[in-house]
Amino acid sequence: MIEANEILAKIEARQLWAQFHKDLLIEIRTLLRRALPEEYAIFVETEAVIIAPPLSARVATTEPDVAVGRDEAILPVARPGSRSTTAALEVDEDFELYTAYALVIRRAPENRLVAVCEMLSPTNKGLAGKLEKEKCFRKRELYLDAGVNILEIDALLEGDRLVPPALAGLSRYARNAWTVLHGGAKRRWRGWGWDPHEPLPAIDWEVEEGVQASLSLGQALEQAVTFNRWERLAR
């Protein structure tokens, strides 16, 4: 029997989240497929994120190993309005390419986006800098403004807690998940929080008003870990 919180902690500590969270989203999709009517299509979509160092970070510069010069007396006279380049600067900047995954639900026949499941990554939570966390907030606001229903899962111990103000109480838990449903002139928020000694919750996700799917995070995690033998990979 897999100890869910323990394997999550190991995957996070080994910095394997970039690979693992796709497996977990695929298993969540499988569970949702069994629970949702046929007119709902469920996709796992990808987004490539380039993580560069902040502007304030020190970057390495290079200078020529050999400099070639000549006597000032024989240099040509610069014409008025002309510009001469006396030096060149070469800068080496490290960056990381990170692939993020999200689960989206669309309703046929109009192919309307009705719901998304976002799984927070270390970059979302500010561990790669402030910019990526701000992008996460902006993306969330775009979904909210468009009336898209959200399930967000934060299964990571490190980094800031990015819970919405309506569910600020979730911040006291080590891990959390929450949903928001748009209905009429209201938003209905629901949240689940758990600590390392507690089991992962079963989430009742209302992807649209009146259309609900029961999702066991523990079951999805166990299937994801078993499929690629993550207990071995995260040793």
C-alpha cells in the first residue's frame, strides 16, 4: 500500500515534480472520464515555460583573450555623424525550460471551455522567482473573469500558499485543494486541506452547475505512482 504523503514528499525532494504531475493529471482525467457525461471532453494540455534569472542576478561576461590594436596616429579620422564601435559585450545567461500541464474540460457540441484543473508547481509557488508566481495569479484571474470553473491542487510542501482570499483558512495546512463554481451572480468556493499525517481528500468537483464528479486524489495518486513505479524513481 502506497503511503501517499510520503511519496509526494520524496518526489518533491528529488525535484521530480515536472515529470510526475503529468502522470497524476492523466490519472485524474481517467477518473473524471468515468464520472462525467459523454458531452464533456477532457484534455491534458501543455505549456512550455522559460525560467530566466531575475534582472538583478549577476550574469557572467566574457572579454577577449587577445586584443589587437594599432597606433593612434594611423587611425582613420571619423567623419561627422559616424559611430565607431570600440568594444563588444558577450553575456552568458542560464535559463531553464519547464513544461507545465493542465487538465481542461470542454463541453460539446460548442467546444466551450467550462472547467480547468491546475496543479501547482514549484515555479508557480515562487521558488524560481517572483515573476512566475505573478503569472500564476494572472492566469487564475483570467479564468475567473471568463467564468471558467477551477480545481486547483497544491500538493507541494515548499513555497508560498497561493490560496484565494475567500479560502484563506487553507493556508494553515501543508497541502490543499480548492474549487470555484460560477453560478448566476455568485461564485461558490470549496476547499480541502490536509497535513502530512492525514489521507488525501476525496473532492466533489462541480465542473458545471448540476454536473458533479467525485474525485479521489488518493486513488489518482496510487494509480500514477504504480504506472511508472515512482516509488523506485524517487528513492
